[in-house]
Amino acid sequence: GDGFEAPKVWWSPAISPAGMMIYSGKLWPQWRGDLFIGGLSSRSLVRVDVNGAEATKGDQFALGTRIREPEEGPDGSIYLLTDGRRGSDGKLVKLTPRR
């Protein structure tokens, strides 16, 4: 009655979302159109399965570090910008499928 629609997907405890991208690459064709969200407190990369107007929780890849920003590379790989641990530098990580 308030004019708002309930969220399609949520997490408890919160993942503390950071950056987000929509995947359109060729390396993981099964993930085209899905969302990838960087998780700060969850220290993970989170995939949300999008199918039209519906969205469901997909994979949550625990990486052990805070993920600031996921981006898609020109070859369809996924790049992640991570936070460093106390006093250390963050990293740029490239993800590709196992061969």
C-alpha cells in the first residue's frame, strides 16, 4: 500500500554490498545477465541470478578479503578490486574459468 515493491533478494546477515556489475561476457555463458556484487563484511563475490523481472540468490564465493568493485574485462573475465589488510595495499584480481 506504500507504493514500494519488496526486495527480490536480501541477505541476513548483510553482505555489505559495494560495487556491482551485470555480466555479459562469453567465458561463463550461463551467467549472462546475472549481477555480481562485491561484499565487504561477507568478504565474498556474490552472484544474483536474474531471469527477467525475477532475481534469486546465486553463488557466494568466499574470497577472504573485502571486495570493493567487480568489473568485466574485454575478454569476459571478471576483475575484482580488493581491500588490503590493515596497513597493506589492496589487489586487482583477475578471475577466469578453470580449464
